[in-house]
Amino acid sequence: MIKPKYQGDVCGSLPIVLAALEHRVMVVSLQDNLHGGPSDKNFASASEVGSSIKVYCSGGAKEVAFFQAYRAGIDWVR
């Protein structure tokens, strides 16, 4: 399990290093509805992908939409 204090390394600097090594990189993260976080800059130019899925949890279904931005050689999806 990744501890939250390391999440910045895995979701922040690691994708940039892998992209610099010419790997195809995609970071998928949840929309936390907390604006002003460090990941906001990665999604500033994000656009809705146009597809959604239903996720079943807690006894009900929730519709989930996806947003994508391409920056610094990395696909950022949430």
C-alpha cells in the first residue's frame, strides 16, 4: 500500500521521469472535488472525454465521467 505522503512522488515526479525516458505514461486519478490541490495544474486544460461508465458501490450506481489532458508527454485522466 502506498502511503499518502508518497503519492506526490508516484503521481507527480515519477510520470515525468518515465516520460523523459520515452515511456508512454498515463496517470489516472480520482476527481476529489477539492480545488487548489497540487494536481490542478495537470488538469487546467482537461476536456471531457465524452464517455462515462456506471460504478456500482454502496448499494447504488454512480455515473462516472472522464476528463483528459495531455501535458509534458503524459496523459492525465480523471
